[in-house]
Amino acid sequence: MIDHIKQHLLTADLGECQRVFHGRGHAYPGLAHINVDWFEPVLLITLYQEVEQVWLNEQVEQLKHLFAHCRSIQVQHRYQKYAPIEVVFGEQIVNLVASEQQLKFNIQLGKAQNSGLFLDMANGRQWLRQHSEGKNILNLFAYTCAFSVAALAGGAKQVVNIDMAKASLAKGRENHKLNQQNLAKVKFEGVDIFKSYGRLKKYGPYDILVCDPPSFQKGSVNIERDYQKIIRRIPQLMKPEAQLMLCLNSPDLTEDFLLEEVARECPNCIYQGKIANPDVFKEAKAGKGLKVLLFKYLG
């Protein structure tokens, strides 16, 4: 693992938050249970199964020397209930501000399974920033509104963030404030997407749709079943010539699943291409990782 991280660091900008080792892609034999993320000044090691303590200690010792500005190395045990985090080197840092493409995001370690920013979506945020000037944007499953921050940075006219978790949207509001952005251009709607299409239409029609749903959330989302419900609403929500960024996180569903859903439910949507994941997110089998597909709605 350390050798792969050394290779990554040859071209990495450590002023930016990033994944520095992606074992979950099964591209590195024997290491599919481990990821390593850099949120300056913290290294976060995520384990999906238990490891030998001696091996872990050896990795930590080498990582300390590779990252000169590292003040804390923390290990998240995702295979345990509530995914607890322990500090294995340095300070106990819970809250920090991460930088990505000159934008700032609040990161919280140890309070929830996820930190507040999905690093595999960095290229998607960059694309949105480059295409959002003057646009009215609908951001579904907004989480902590990282897409919204990127869109405002790109000159968006308005962004409407939709998520059931009002606590996540509150963190999104703080992310906008952190970047000194105009909150008058941002809407935060803590509603169930599948029961609140009237609320979504209220601020439309939209120029860009961003849809980055969870694969499964008990009692609310099963994306294999539910994606079609979103896609068939596109004509009611979007302007003609609107751009769509449709994302798929499930390792069990391929790009073909999403292409077939769109072709069946909204044939006026034309496939435009896809956004590649950051290079560090290597996958042994194509289609297992994050899929980000672009479409145009012809109207």
C-alpha cells in the first residue's frame, strides 16, 4: 500500500483534500478492505474488515513520514457498528476545513459514517462549476450541498438543494457561508423527493439537474426501483436543452442500467458522455465504481 501512495504523491497537491489510496476498487490484491483519505492535516484510514495490529502500526509509522504536515492519523472501522473512529497518531481532530479547487468544505470526523464530502465526485463538481454560469440548477439528494457550492462558484443564478436530511442541509448552508457565497441564490428544501414534486417545480424550470442518489436507504430509497420515478419527471422540471448529470453509486448496477432507464422513461434525453472519476479511484472491473453520465433533455 505504501508504495502505491508514494507513487500517487509524485503528482499530488497536498493542499487539496483527496483519496491517496483506493483499495475498494479491488485493483490491488489483498487490499480491497482499505482506503486512505487526506484531509489536511488528517489522514483517515478506512477499514472494511479487521486487520492485524502489527501491520496497521507499520503503515501508520510510514505514513507519518510521507505526509510532513500530518497532525493526526485516524482509523475508521466500517465493519463495526456505527463505524467508530480511533486516533492512532497525533491529535484528536474532529472538525476541520478541507480545500478542493479553491473551495472550502466543513469536514466532521467520527460523528457519522461519512465525513461530509465524497472525494470520488471531485470531477463532477468541477464540471458543474464550469457549466453553471447564469443557470438555474436543481440538486437532488444534496447531502451537504457540495455541488451547490461549486455551482455558486461558477456563477449559477440559483441552486435548489433537496434532501430529506435537514441536518445535512444545515451543514450545506454552513458550507456556503464558509465560502462567503450569496445565500439569497440558494434554496434548501428538507423534503422527500418522491413525495414533493410540487416543491421541486416551484423554483423551476431548471437548466441543469444534478442527481446523486444513495443506492439504498431503508424506508426511503432503493435506487434500482426508484430512479425511474425521477427520470420520468424530467419533462415537468427541466427547460428544453437542459443538461442532466445522473449519478449511480451502486457497484451492482452498471451504466447500461441508467442508460436503459433514461431511454425508457424519458426518450427525449440524449446521452452526451460521462465524467471520469479521479485517477486514484482505480477499479479492477469497469463499472463497479461511481458512474456519472451526462444527458441533454431536448424538450
